[in-house]
Amino acid sequence: MSIRSTSLVQREVDIRLLGGPAVSGPRATDVVPGGVKSRTLLAALALDAGSAVSIERLMDYLWEREPPRSALKNLQLYASRLRRCLDAANTGFSRLLVHVGHGYRLDVPAQAVDVLRAGGSLRDGVAALRRGEPRYAVVALTEALSGWPVDGLAGLVPSGPATAAAALWRERRITAVEHLATAKVELGAWEEAADLLASHASAHPTREPSQVLLMRALAHLGDRVGAIAVYRRLWRVLDADLGIRPGGEARAVFEGLLGNA
């Protein structure tokens, strides 16, 4: 593909994986590939945007168990459907799906893929926190979480690689929320941090960093009873699910709350 057409692609194509695979372009938005296999093929290629993905790896994505004898022909069919989907978003976009050697490549930059953009903003936010720049971290992490639903990568074949990819990006979203809450706490935005963490901590009751941040935020806002309730819930869940007790930081915050009684 020429330099000019690559530049055009960077401006015009958008691959959405968060919330379900789809393609957008000047001619059409949110064009969804037909069939779960074609959608999974799009995800497998977009997660490695710009790089070749081997036939074997793609087959691992597309079939939960042993691939059928017709797997190679089926893969070619799904690739054909994906090309039609790309062309529906804009004429000529089918050229973005390139057959290379023993595999395929989706010839788009990482910035064209929503989940990779979110990952880049997450990295920027974490780096800003480490540099002691919480204001920039809030901007980057808020951008990362914009349009990043809880279910993350959805609508894919429940194969090993697809399930692993979905779990990885779920974990990264959890991390993004925790870092955003940390940045808000460092800025003294305690109420915003508490609001952000309330449902998050309930959804992830064994995540100690979230529980500790919520305890600190509630305590700072004067809700000592609520902060103690968060600790007691954490203690019960860890004991029941993992047979362990809360770590030192959680205990220290809890003991401080008792000491202020």
C-alpha cells in the first residue's frame, strides 16, 4: 500500500473492538462483520494491527477445539466476509486485509483500533502518575476509559486465545479505574474518587487497592462508618473466597479508623 493511502487510512478507518467488533469509515459507521467467526477474525488481526498473524494462530482463535478439516477454506471465507465489511465502510478498505506468507495482516496503525488507543492512554496515565503529574494522569486515564465498557472485548468465539485477550483487557480496565482514582486522591478530589470507586469496589470485592482507596476516600469525607463497612466486607470476602486476611495497608487504614472513634 502506498504512503499516501496509508496516511488516508490513518485518518479514515476506525476499528472498534470494545463492546463488539465493528468497522467505521467515511461511507458507513459501525459495519459489523457477518458471523461470530468473522468478528473474531477481525479482533485477532486488529489486536496485532500492522503485524502478520499466522494461520495457526488465527485457527486457535476461531475454533475452541480441533479445527475441522475444512478450516483453511473456512478461514478464507471469513477473510472474504471481512473484506466485504471493510469495503462497506469505505471503498478500497478491503486492501487493508493483506494475505502475507502463511498468515494475514490488518494493515492499519494501532491508533485505528479503539482498544489499542485506550491501552496507549492507560500507559500515558500510569507514566504521568509515576512522574508525579496527577492532573495529566486524570486527563489520560479519563480518555482511556471513555467508551471502554465493562464487558470489554465481547461477541467473540469463546476460544482460548479470545478468552485470554478478553480477560487481559478486562484487567487493564480495572487497573485504569484504580489509577484514575489514585490520581483523583492525589489531587484531593476525594468525592470524585469515592463516586468512581463505589460500584467498582462492589464489582471487584477482592481487589484490595480499590477497597483501600475507597476506605481512604470515605474516611476523608467523614463517612467513618462507611469506610469501616468496606473493610469488613473485604475481610469477609477474602476469608470466604481465598482463606486470607486483608493486607497491611488495609489493616493500617482500618486501625486508624478505630483509633479515631
